[in-house]
Amino acid sequence: MFSGTSILAIGIWFSPLGEWGTEIRKLTADEAFIQNWMQFHTDPASLEKAERALAKIRKEKKALEKKRNRFRLWFYPVIIGVGTGVMTLVSYLHGH
């Protein structure tokens, strides 16, 4: 029998949310690595390159977070509606 949790898990599995979350975590780790690297390399050319890399990572991370948040605005209400419909249908079919 389906439950609300299994329907949510199936929905998340078929959606790009997991992939986006993984990519955001990777970018966060890259950002932390570059920030730590900057503490030990103080020559101006290296710091300039690191700043450009950080700016690029932050821009990409922000774009992914924005895309993920927009997707979540409609994803969770749709999953709740589908889950409610499936559970109601299963309940109705088991009742008759």
C-alpha cells in the first residue's frame, strides 16, 4: 500500500532536486577549499585568481539555489495533491 512518504520519495527520485542538492554541496565544498587555500597563498596574482574562482562558484551556486527554490514552490504542493489522491483512491478501492 502506498503511503505519503513513499509517494514523496518517488517524486523526489524522479525530480532533479537530489542532483541539484548534490551540486550545491559540491560547490560549497569547492568554495571552502579555495577560501582555505587563500589563507596560505598570499601573492596578489594567486589571490586575484582565487577571487575570480570564488565569484564564479558563488554565482553558479546562487543560480542553482534559485532554480531549486522555484522548483520547490510547485513541487511539494503537487506531490501532496497526488499523494492525497492516490491514498484516497486506494482507500476507496479497499473499502469496496
